[in-house]
Amino acid sequence: MSMNLSRPKPVALLALLRDGEFGTEVLLGRKLRGFGIGKIVLPGGKIEPGETSEQAGIREFFEETGLLVASDQLRTAAKIVFNFPANPSSDMDCAVFIARLASGSLAPSEELEPLWFSASALPVTQMWEDSPLWLPRMLAGEQFTAHISYAADNQTLQEIALAPWPE
């Protein structure tokens, strides 16, 4: 097992919420390529040099969904570090945002097929194992930090530590 001596890559994720017929809905997406292909995830991606996490979240969300979120609509929801000891190049340091308003037309990208889900009926069997442990809390309005580690198979959750944020 190799150790990641470099820092986890900075990533921004964005959860768009809306009021649905049966309560709050969240826009997630099926990953169409790369690490985690086939899993249902929050839209987002790498923060480019010179970008703030907010700018990256807005850009990545637009690239992956076709929807544009204004910066004044973002609310910081969580800071999450993901560790994949068997694949350290996939380690991520994530800023996670929530928004309730976007403009544009929902459209798939090469990276993601956007899909709406009820916040009370998330597709947990199609998500990373950690997601059901923190995503519902975030959707309910909690703010937190999390450190999440996966086992050598890059699929099995090894450890998760959640703490209220800001403290």
C-alpha cells in the first residue's frame, strides 16, 4: 500500500435543492466516466489554480448539468476529506455547497447524467458507502466536517469521522 505524500486534490461539490411534490428533492448525477463510474454522486469537480471553491463549484455544476447557480445562492454546507489509500491520486479535499436556485436547462454531459431524487429516498445502493451517512444530514441543514477513508478495494468504507462545523 502506497502513502499519498501529496495533498488531496481540492474539489468543489454542489447540491441543488428544490421543493418537489413529496418534499425536498436534490439534483445528483450518475458518473459516466473516471473514478467511481456508475455511482450516483453530487455534481462537482477539481478546483483549478486561481479559482475559489465557490467559483469551481459553480463552473463544474454548470459543465456537468447545464444549470447556472449564482454565487449569492451558495451556502457552504460541509468540508469533507476523502482518502483512498490504495489509490491516493483519488484523494479529495472537498468544499460542499448547497443552492436552491439555478437557471438554464438541465442536460447531461460527458461526465454526468443529472437526476433528481427525493431527499427522503436517496438511491443509497448506487452511491458510495459513505454518502448515506452524511448526505441526509447535509440536506437537513446540518453543517459539518468529515474525514472519510476507504479500504484497499476503493469500495468498502473503512472509517468516517463527522464533527459539527463551524465549531
